[in-house]
Amino acid sequence: MKTLIITVGNRQVGWRCRDGIIRSFGADGSRKDPPHLDELYQEFGVERGFHDPEGKYRHNVRYLSEIVYHRCKEKSDFSPLVLLLDEQILAEHYATPTESAEVILWGTDQPEAVSWQFRSMDTRWLAKLMAGAIQQRYPHLPVTVWNCSVDVNDTQALRSFTEKQLEDYIEQLPKEASWRLQIQTKGSVPQIASSLELIAAILMREYLVEQLIPQEPTPFFDPSHQSARSAETFHVVSLSEVFWPLERQWIATAWKRGDFTAAKVLLAAHRDRYEALYQLADRLALATNWSIQDFLKGIQGERWLAQKPTKAVTHKAQRQQWREATITRCPNSETVTSKFLKIWEFELLIDLSLQQANYTLAFMQFAQMLERLLFWRCEKEDWRTQGYVGPEFLQEGNYRDPTLGQLWRAWAQAERRSLTDPFVKKLEKVNEYRNGVVHRNRAIAREELTVLANASPQASPSEIHQGLLKVLCSVLNLQDMPEPGVARSLYEWGLQQLK
């Protein structure tokens, strides 16, 4: 569903007079404009008198447009009305009943406390004239008139009024429908335009919001006979595109630190162009919550890889590579290899924590990954049968899962290493630090991580990360580092999209 909101101004409405000249309700002989308003009064045989007995304020647009509206209504004919700025927009976007659509015309009807000098320019009746013309030309198109009943110079009241109008409107929209808001604010008073644009900028967090900008002809009035000319072209600008240069930096910052939930919230306003990235942020948030299985399933097939937005921004070879990687990690039946690869996906979390200088969290993720890999070897090599893990039982004969302390000692036995071996002492130190964090609220300092990683005191977060991974590779007797995981690959791909 889409909605077009037009803020109605005097200059965007014209009338095709009997002599063929199109006269604008907003041209009153000032600023080198022709005296169209005086001529329109004459066209309708109405004397342009004064509102007040003192003859201080002449009748203006509000007075005349009310008379014209009632005459058109009586004849059921609004055809002479010319939509100087909006006709092309309606013809291109709303003329064909291909989707659910609505037009809202935003007029002004300020309270009596406002001086008549300003109230006389209100557009409530011009809005009704426009509504009549649009409904006559496009019978399928619902048209509603909203009248701003507050002082347009009262910024706070105007903003509150605008917000309430849109809130009420959105509430009655079908819940299941996707909504696109289009606004056209050229021609109206700046206060009304600014108020609507501000609220629209907020709405773009949830909805696609576009600004339609008609290009006024130059000159606006034909030099030969002073007829008002209509806009023949217009631009469509997504508000999210306007804010993208600034918000891209915020999104990239959130992405780098692994706050994919925050990145998703910011990307919601840019889904029209970055839908694949928005969906990926949602899935990577699962990975940072340690839900690796759900993350991988969320990438497979129709859930992300086969979606049109993803295909539009990725190469087929890259998608195939990701598809094969997820299948290897999530086969129909769990394998020894798939278990290992899922554990290795967690290396990204260590890196993200180090980049944020969150050394205690980075250490705990490292210790957790170490324990999982040791347990993986325990099951793969059946350390229980070999006596490396003690015969401890729970009720009904089920084995109790070994602790980290039992696992690193079992590893030492399996590798034929003594408890005084430097690497075994390092594993013992990890166990000691981990218990200190869990049991005694201990914090891990950067210096302690550099020692565990065999890194220099001046090592970068990336160097510390690589050092910790080498410790894990040593536990597995791996000479080469495993290939980067799916989470790592997609994380880096997302960063590239944000550059």
C-alpha cells in the first residue's frame, strides 16, 4: 500500500479561465507575479472586498477558494482546475489502480486567535478543490483532506499535530500490509513542509519514505500571456538515501564491534537498497548470541542465500561457496567434521571482543572454545575408554560431562605430556583464570592475554587473536589454521558493503 501526502499551497493550484489563460491562486501581483488573484475574482463575478470594516485586510485566497469550491460542487465539475505541481506525479504514480493507494491533501485552517492577515491565506478550501479535481480524474483513487487547525508558526504545536495525525493514520493501516509513504511539500508554507518532513524522517525507521519533488518550470508564468505553467518533471528521493552518508558510518561502527542488533535497527530505514545486509544483520545477531546452528540454518537456501536481494548484490560463485560451507556445517546427520567446524565459527566472537578491548569477554570466549575443542577430541578419540577421563557416573549410568580441568589433564595424557610441560602449564593457567572470572569476579588484563597468546606487549588485537587461535590449533595438532568460517566470511562481506 502507498500513500501520497501533498501539503497544499496557493501556488500549486490554478484555474483555466474562459480566455484560456491558467491563473494561479497564489499569484497576487507581488514579486513580479501577474495579478491572477484579482483576475480570478473577476472571472467568478465576485467583488474582492475587505474582511474588516476598517478596510485593512482584503479578501484573499481562503475567501475565493471557498466560493469556487461550492460552485464546482454544485455543477459536479472540477475540470477547469489545474494541478500545477502535482498532475505529473499523479499521472505517473496513481493513475492506474494497480495497487492499494490513497492521496491525502494537507490544508491549513488556523484558529481564530491567529490574525486574519495570515488566516486569509489558509488552504483548506484549495485542498477540497484539489480533492474534487483528483477524484473526478481518478475515480478509483481515495482522496482525503486533512486540515491543520493549529497556528503554523507555533512550531511545537504544529509538530505535535503532525505526529498525532500520522500516528492515527498508521494505526488504521492493515497490519499485514507493507506501507510506502510519499510526500510532496513544495508549494506549501515552509513550516508545514518542515513539520511533515521531520516526522517522515522518523517514520523511515519502519517504512519506505520517499519525497517527490516537482521541478517548477522557468519561468513559472508564460512571458507572452502570463499563463501559469505546470511542472512537467519531478524527482523521487528516498529519505533513507539522504541520510545514508551519515548513518552508514554509524552502521559500520556497530557492525565492526559485532553489535548486529543495533546495525539492523539502523538498516531498517534503508531496506529499499540494503535488504540483504539488513537480513544478514539479523542472522549474525544469532551468531553473537552463540546460536551458531540457527545462524547457519538462517543463511541456507531460501532463508538468505536464495533471496532476490541477496542475489542482486552477490556473485553466484560466492553464494555457492557459502552454500557449500553451510551444508558442511549443517549436514542432515551430524558428523565429526561438522561439529568441529561449528566450534571454529566462534573464533569471530573472540576477535570482535578484542577489537572492543573487552579482554575478559575475549578470554572467556577463548576458554569456552578451548573447552569445546577438548571435548570434541574427547568424544572423537573416546578418551573415556582409554582411561584419560575418569569413570565418573551420574544416575542411571549416564556419563557426566568432564570439566575443563579434567579435559586438559586428559589431553596431556593423550599427548604423552607431563604436567610440567610448558604448554600443559598454559592450559592449567587458562583453567585457573577461567575459574577466577566465574567464581571470584576476576577481570582479565590485556597483558595476561598477550602472554597466553605468545604475543608482544605491543601486539595489536588482531595479533593477540591470531596467537590465541594458534593455542587452539596446538590443542588439535593442526599445522595450518582452519579456513575462515561462514560467520567470519559474511561479517567481512558486510563490512565491504558499508564502505
